[in-house]
Amino acid sequence: MTPSLLDLVKSAANDITDPVQIASTWTSEPGRLGSGSDYTVFLDHLGIPSVDMSFVISDDAPYGVYHSVYDSFSWMTRFGDPDFTYHQAMTQMWGLMALRLSDADLLPFNYVRYADELRKYIDELDVCLLTFLC
């Protein structure tokens, strides 16, 4: 996700309960958004803060049918999320973030965090170029 959205997403995730684990849905710091996905044009070309959220039930069983012939309602009801409990939790998460954004006098984007992350990326690139480990 875009670093400027981390505080918003984290606060919403802490207020939504994982339907199976019965705990906060926030489990770890997110990784960087890559390229080649649906949000690329928004993030890379237009500079719009973006997020890619999903539930990972286990590392042994990632959602491996995305954009395949098996990515269907039938597969989801049989294997993916038969009771649609994670779909409901994700809907609550997006709804809560939408409410917080719509009710904010000042949008809760943290651009200091964004600048700090960009600084880290530059440092990593410097190390990469100096050591030829890119």
C-alpha cells in the first residue's frame, strides 16, 4: 500500500475482527505495491494513494486461482470462503475506511511516512548500485 495510507488502514484493521481468528485483522506491516496490477495506473501514472488488501488464511493455502478459469463463484463457495465471512470482514473494512475518509475535516494521509519510505527506497537503491546487487 502507499505509505501515506498506512495509518488509515491500520486503524480500520484494528477495529475489524478476523471472523475465524477472533482477533484484530491487522497482522503485519504491508509490503510495497508492485507493478502490473489493477492499481498501477492510479499509483504510478497519476500518483493516487493506493492499497491492495486481502486476507491470507495461511501461508500454506494462498489464494492461487486469481485470474484463472477457477476464479469463480463456485470455487469460492466450495473452497475459498464458503460462508463469505472474510468477504463480510473486508466489506466492513472498506466501509469503515470510507466513513473515516468522508467524515474527516482533513484527509488522514500521512505524507511524512511517505517521505520516510521514499528515503528508505533511495538508500536501498544506493546500496544496490554500489554493490551491484540489484
